Amino acid sequence: MKKLLFLCITGALSSNFYSQKVELEACGTDELMKKHYARFPEQKVQDDTFNLELSKMIKSGKLASRLNQNQVYEIPIVVHVVGDGSAIGTVNNRSDADIISWVNYTNGVFAGSSSSGMSSTSSILPVKFVFAKINPSCNATNGINRIDASHLLKYVSGGVNDDNTTNAVPATDITSLGLWDTSKYYNIYVVKKLTSNSGALNGYAYYPGGSNDYSFMSTSASTVNAQTLAHEFGHALGLRHTHEGYNTTSGACPVNNDCTMDGDLVCDTEPMKSLYHSSVPHTCQAGQINPCTNQTYAGGERNVMAYTYCFRDLFTQGQADRATAQLLQYRQSLINSPVASATAINNNASLTNACTPTSITNPGGFNIGITYVKFGNINNSSNNYKQASNNFYENFTGNYCFGYSKTTIPQNTATTITVAPGTSNSHIIKAYIDYNNDGQFNESTELILNQSGISNGALATASVTPPPGAVTNTPLRMRVIGDYNGTAITACYTPKYGQVEDYSVIIEPQTSLSVQNGLQKENSFITKDESSVYVKSDSKISTLHIYDASGRLLTHKTDINTSELRVPIDQKNTILTVAIVLKDGKTITQKLKF
């Protein structure tokens, strides 16, 4: 089964069904995907491998048991409104109010809200779009970024067409004008016109885990009462069309021998044809016989991921489970992204210069590198190496504000470092601290982590105690490296397939170390209150994060702005780590046993 880049043909129709607008959508991207996977064949291998893993988990019952059905994951978004010179508020340059209403409506689709036309039987897709509050320059934003493309004459006349750029521009011409870090933001582009060789398009989105990750939407589909954005983000969470596998030439129904591996890979969506090819065209099929089951349609004709003349008002639980599994597999960095908070993280540190890589040996889409680092207060999610962003070296020191990238550790006590690899292939992971602050990394005395055979789902960990004589009370450079298993890594090597990341660490003498995990710190404390986490402080609380024993983020709250907070916890027989950031910038952490 191929992972598809979804391009959806538009042809808005009017309907009284649910008193909502019905959108005509059909895919026309086979040729585009042949080109995409000819360039990145390893991404199809990755997709097939994870689908096989999900199939096994579904059959064993382990998938549903591992998902928190009550958790809703916030996804920070930036909506790039790509103007053609038209005034703001016109159809080709939507107003902020229009964009906000559209996103709010889409959140209602995810939540199964009747105000967004959703059926009372729809399952909740456990995501919620939140507009980013910090831009890539660490300044305040409302999450709407206006791009003036009026200088691109082909865009003004023909919009975006990846298949034929004779009279239009490719999407890359637009993303080059503004693509925010895809590990921190989900990028949505609203363009005046979107076409392919098949005709006019509503939108498209890449499936997760690949070398490209964004969505393009036609302005005609970027409105309240349009389900297109929810449909496209369903694809961005790995959902197929409900008619996946339907043969438009022969008219044969999708194969359904194994519902976890055939068709749309979801067992509670009925196998079906594209209803745009039904015997009674332009008619909602509700109450009619599904020729693929010989039973009355059981909701497939109304599914958000369907091609249908009915109004789309339904997600199934199987779709929600699959989307959540894909979200947790590939989009942890979005879930953990701090850009939804108006408070920028201060990681300022002045470090001794050191060698840094200037190139990568094998640029490509192998998804090798580092996706997460936890060490003391360092808590940073990021993308593995992607050719599109050329991020073989990431300097997370200085002005970086999209994760906690500096920490203080005790001189004579061990601190655990935890590193997650890229999303595919087996890795070797190494980490160093420049203990003597000479700008070099000694392979024998400053190597703090060295593990091989680390694949997605596993973690590289080590217990780190600074050696006697390490420089104290001074920011030191910590380097973390992830590359293809078997690669010969030194601190100053040129990455082969993966990444180098830099962080800052201060070693404090034990006698002067402030209490980080105690209950008291400047009249602030974190404690357990029955089945809740209770936080109280003389200073206002800005953000709160709660992690499980593996370092996975369970809960995060932003813009709290109160001095007292109680958070219910649905966990038993485990140790949680609670971290709060106060308005004055101080961070307090506490481990609690539940």
C-alpha cells in the first residue's frame, strides 16, 4: 500500500443534506507519487513497516489498550495566506477573522461537534489545532503569516500546479517564501488556485514521517462548512481514503481479505467504491446498497475521508486509533512544541567555539538523526535529518527558543541522559560534554554516551557524573550525534546520513546547587494531592509539563497565569516528572509517585 500525497479535485456542489456544503474531492496524484517514491523509496519501506506493526497490534488488541482515549493533542499551526496582490479580506487574500473561523470550524469536525455538522455517532479525532504564538524569530505571532506572492506572475495568473508549471508555480516556489520549522509547526498554505493535470484541486497533504510535511489548500475550500482541511489533516495523520484500493478502470471493489492491511487499513470502515463513480451520479448514497458489501451503506458514504456526494460528518473509532498511533509515532515534536505558548524560552548561553560540520555525505530521506534529547532540564524534540531543511547540524544554544536546550547538573551526582533516534533505520548514538571547556571533545574522557543498534521506539540512555576537575559554573558545550548504525563517529566528523546537535550544560558544585527536586524553592512547591498534581507558587505559573517514566509527555498547559494549579492524573503505579516554568523564568521540577 503506498503512502500518498493527496491532491483533491474540487467542484463545489450545493446540497440540503445536513444543510451543509458538499465538496467534490477526487485524487489525481499517481504520477506525482511515482516521482516522489522514485526519489525516496525508503519512505515507502518505512510506511509499510509501520503499517505491518500496527496490523499486529490491532490483531492482538494492544493498540487500543495503549492509547489514552481521553487525551486530546494540541497541534501548533501556522496558516500561510499567500496573496496575489489582492486586498486583505478578499477571496484571494482571506482576512484573519476568516482564517480563525475556518480553523475553529475544523476543530469542531475533529471533536465531533454538531456545530460543525458532525453526526452524534462520529468518533473524536483526538487533535486540536492551536495557532502558534511564537514565530521562528521567537517573536509574538497570531499564527497567521501573510506571504505576498504578487511578484510571481505565474502564481498571480495560474496559482500552484506541481504537475505543470507552464502557467503556474510549483509548491516549492511558495514554501521557499516561508516554511516554518516542521518539527515545531504544522504549516498550512492557503493559495488562490490549486491545480494538477487532472484539474482544479481543493488541497493536499503529505502523510507523516516523510521528507516533506505540509498542506496546501485552495482558498475556495478554506471556509466554514468545508470539511476539506479536516480531510487533509486526516491524511497528514496517516488516514487513507475509504475507497483505497478501488479500481476505477475495472470497477472492482477494494480487496478486503485482511482489514488491517487491505483497503484503507481500518476495520470499522466498510470497503467501498469511490461514490463519484456510482451508477447514480451526483446523488447522496445514504440508504442505498453498498455493492462491495451487499448491505445498506453503514456510514462510509458520510465518512470525512470518503469521496461522496453526501455531506461528510463521520470519523470511526478505527480511524481515530490509527490517526493517534501515527501521531505518536511521527509527530511527538509537534505535540511537545512550545510555540503554542506566548512565553518564549530563554536558552541564552555563551559557549567556547568548537568544530561544526559543514556538509553531509549522503543527503537523502533516510530519517536518520536525533528526535528527542532529555538531560536535566534539557527537554527538546526536533526533526531527524531531512533533505528539504538540510538540518545535518542543529545548534540549539544561544537564541534557540523552541525547546529547553540548557541545564544545570550537579557535580558529584549522576544525571540521566536520554536520546531518541530518527524515525527509521538502526542508529548509533553518541554524546559528549566539553568538560575542560577547550573547544574540543576528547574521545576517552568526554564521551558520555555511546550506544549502537538503537531503532525507532528504543532509547539510548546513560548515567552521567562529571569527572573531578570538570569546569564548573560555566556553560559547556554538549554534543549529541545520531547516525546510521555502524558509522564511524567522532565529535568532529562529517555526518554520513544523520545529525549533530549542540546544547549547553553548567556543572554546579554540590555545595552550591539549589534544590531542584525538593518541595521548597522560593515558596514554590509541587506535590501529590490524592489523584492530582498540586502546584503552588508565590510567582505566577507560566507553563506546566508532566512526563511519564519513559520521558513521554502526558500533559502540558500553557499561559496558565495563576499561582495555584491542580491537574487530575489518571495514572497508577508509576513515577511522573512534573516541570513548571514561572513567569520570572525559573524552572522547578519534581518527581511524584502515583
